[in-house]
Amino acid sequence: MRIAAIGGGVIGGGWIARFLLSGHDVAVFDPHPEAQRIVGEVLANATRAWERLFQAPLPRPGRILWAGSVDEAVRDADYIQESVPERLELKHRIIAEIEAAAPGTALIGSSTSGFKPSELRQGARHPGRILVAHPFNPVYLLPVVEVVGGGAAAERACEILTGIGMKPVRIAREIDAHIGDRLLEAVWREALWLVHDGIATTEEIDDIIRFGFGLRWAQMGLFETYRIAGGEAGMRHFLGQFGPALKWPWTKLMDVPDLDEALIDRIAAQSDAQSGRHSIRALERIRDDNLVGIFQALKANDWGVGQTVRAQEDGFYAREPARAEGYPLRLHQARVSGGWVDYNGHMTEFRYLQVLGDATDAFLIHIGLDADYRAQGRSAYTVETHIRHLAEVKAGELLTVETRLLGHDAKRFRLHHAILRADGSEAATGEHMLLHVDTGAGRAMPMPPALLQALERVAAQDRAPHPDHAGAGIRPIRQREATA
Ligand SMILES: NC(=O)C1=CN([C@@H]2O[C@H](COP(=O)(O)OP(=O)(O)OC[C@H]3O[C@@H](n4cnc5c(N)ncnc54)[C@H](O)[C@@H]3O)[C@@H](O)[C@H]2O)C=CC1
Ligand SMILES: C[N+](C)(C)CC(=O)CC(=O)[O-]
């Protein structure tokens, strides 16, 4: 699928990173003289975040193609994401330029925070393909995207956005600022009043959010949280108890404080005092690391955004094999990322196991033990592993894993992986015993005929003698060696 991004600022950069990391090439147009540096920095942070977030091997990233005009960027595009500044006349001009050059079937998603599809579509040639696809910052991590504007175009857009790990929420009726920003504006307005009235500083307000209800919102929304707050009687009791307070003067409602110089100075100075010791890129990395931790906790709990991460990983595991035919099997490749390197300047030990584990997952998919199979309550568990670390591996190297099946019976199979460097030399080997299990009962069970037949087919290819080290453990240290 061919993707174009028009605008590569905070949000455009995030979109570009998400598409690239999902394996799509992206044609980009942004006239900013430093657009390539800015997008490059966002992409570096996004890559770092994805490497920390996902256990599964990431797709091979797409290529970024810098275009000299809107026309050049969108000429061959199937999906175009517009992320230019929030000015309606500018968005109209860009949409007209896109429509003049893009294929008639291409979808146009706008990142607009507030404009309605009917406003964006004014004067358009093919209005039905113009949609709001409003994301949240950082786009490369937060999955939700508000899709406004109906019909087949919205359905196709949702498919595309789901394919890059997003959670599209379709909004049936267009309103200014959709849903998310309507909620955020209300909180933002109150916060500005609190600073304006000298009741709280920016830091105190942020502390109340991040040590308090902000933590709840990451895993349950407003309604589920308040249902619990109603105690055993749930939402009805909550509404009964706190409903009247809605009419008390707790909030400033629609009044907006005058954002005059004095208030802007006060907020900016307080914000500098609170966070000025970090650069924006450093703050982004702190934010991303925290989000990754939250996502991983929710993945372990199989809840909320954790389910999105798991679904995305299942997609990564089901990728194309490095080489489907031939033997030993070549089912997995990995690029050594900078983050895998330790204080010795080479790939750290547990990353060898990650590469081997990913190769095992690729083998499981190869024999049909994939996500659909696991959904039936059966899987394979590794019960024993022996790794030999044979060579140092540096950041950026491409590793290829060769896999052999050294034996199997009704419930078990024994794999041998060799991790090869680009010159074909062995960087490591791994030998693993796997057990076929009933995951509900938590115990071994015989494999069904289809899985056994798949193993037989692989076994028939394994004609070479087993490697000398197969079945060996760590050698004892003899006294002569120890004192030499
Ligand atoms: N910043 C945020 O938190 C969010 C912003 N949005 C929406 O995303 C859109 C973009 O906002 P940001 O990324 O924050 O703005 P930004 O100012 O960071 O980026 C806008 C980019 O558009 C480029 N640009 C300007 N004119 C252009 C043109 N004629 N052709 C191509 N590129 C052009 C600029 O050089 C800049 O790089 C807006 O509609 C905004 O409402 C949506 C969600 C969150
Ligand atoms: C401030 N904002 C209106 C641009 C925010 C958004 O649109 C969404 C977000 O990421 O908070």
C-alpha cells in the first residue's frame, strides 16, 4: 500500500513514523527547511519506543521518500494523511492540491483536531473520500484515532488504520472537535482558570493528574471508573450522590480566561520551572518510556491498550518468512538495534535468546501453530534451552537464523537454531525442547494429526548428522584448565 503524508510536524512526524515502522513506504511533503531533521528525530524516538514496547520482531521498516511538492507525494498514493496547521483555508488549499494529483480512489484522512468533515469537504471534487482521522500525540504509540465521516471510505480507512496497530473509533455524528478534544478542552479550560486565579501552579495541577486520576484513565475510562466509585450500587448510586454537584459552581463551564501576556508569562514561567531542565526530545523519551511500561502492564493483564499491543504483535509474528523453502529452514531475520548493545559494546546476552525465541515462533507459525491455533487453547511451551554464544555481534548487523528439527514425538519437539552473521559465520546456536500443551489445563497433551504431519514433513528434510554439540550441556571445568 502506498502512503503519502502532507505535513511532517508534531503529528505528521508521528504518523510517518507509525507507517514506516509498520513496514510501509511513505512519500512526504513538508516545505519546512528542517523537515527532514525534525521527522528524523521523531522517527528515532519512535523506533526506540517500538523496540522497547514489542517482544515480537518488528517488520522491516518502510522507506521515506521526500517529495518536492504535494503533487509528487500523492501521485501514486492509496492513503494520504494530511497534517498541516489547523487553518481551514490552508486545509482547503492542500486538499485541492491533493485531489488534482492523487488517484481517484485514494483516501484522504485529515488529522484536524477540530474541523468537521463537512467543513473539510467544502469545494472538494470527491468529498466522500475525505475523512477526519484524528490521532493523539504521540501518534506512533497511542492507538486511538477518531474517524469521522461515514460510508465505505470510512470502512476502508479503519481497515488501513487497524493494519498499523491503531484502534479506530468511528464517530457517527460530526461535531466540532470530535470527542477527545471536547473532553480535553473542558479539563484544559479549568486548569487555565486555576492558574489564572492563583489557586494552583502548573506543577501542582499536573501532580494531581499524574499521581491521581490520570492513572485511572489509562486503564478504565470515565464511566467505568465512576461505576466503581458508586460502590456496590454502581452507577445509579454514583449519579444519585454526585449528580447534584454538577449544578453547583464547581467548574467555570464555558468561560475562558483571557490568555493575555501576563497569563501566558505566568504559565510559561511555571512550566519552565517544572520541566525546563529537559529538552523536548528528552521529555518525549521520558513520556514514551512511561507509556511503554503502562502498555506492557496492560498487556500482561490482557486489558485495554494491552490487547491492541498483543494483536499487533500477533501480526508481526505472522510475517513473511526470510526464505520459505530449502533446508535448514530460514524463517527469521533480525537487525541488531542500538538498544540491544550493552556496556561491552556488543549485543547483550538476553537478546540472543530473543532472536532464538523469535525464530522458534516463526517455526511454530510455519507448522501451523499460529494465533488461530492458540485461540483453541493449545500452544507450545519451551521447557529447556541451551545457548552457545560464539561471536560478538555489533549494532546494525543483520542476523539470519537457520532452523533444524532434531526430533519429535507425540508431545515434544526439539529445535536447533544457528544464528548466522552476514558472512555466514555462526554467532550463536540454540537448542530448545518444546512441549505441546493444553493451555487451559496447563499440562502436556498429544499434538493433533495436522501438527504431527507438519512436523513429519520438516523431519523428512533433516538428513544431515546432528551437530556435535547437540544434546550437550556446559562442560565441567577440569582442574588443569582452571589453573592454566
Ligand atoms: N499537536 C497536537 O497535539 C495535535 C495536532 N493535531 C492536528 O494535526 C495537524 C498538525 O498539527 P501539528 O503537527 O501539531 O502542527 P505542526 O506545526 O507541528 O506541524 C505542521 C507541519 O505542517 C507543515 N506545513 C505547513 N504548510 C504546509 C504545506 N502547505 N504543505 C505541507 N506541509 C505544510 C509545517 O512545515 C509543519 O511541519 C493540525 O490539524 C492539528 O490540529 C491532531 C492531534 C494532536
Ligand atoms: C491540543 N490539541 C487540540 C491539538 C490536542 C489534540 O488534538 C489531541 C491530543 O493529542 O491531545
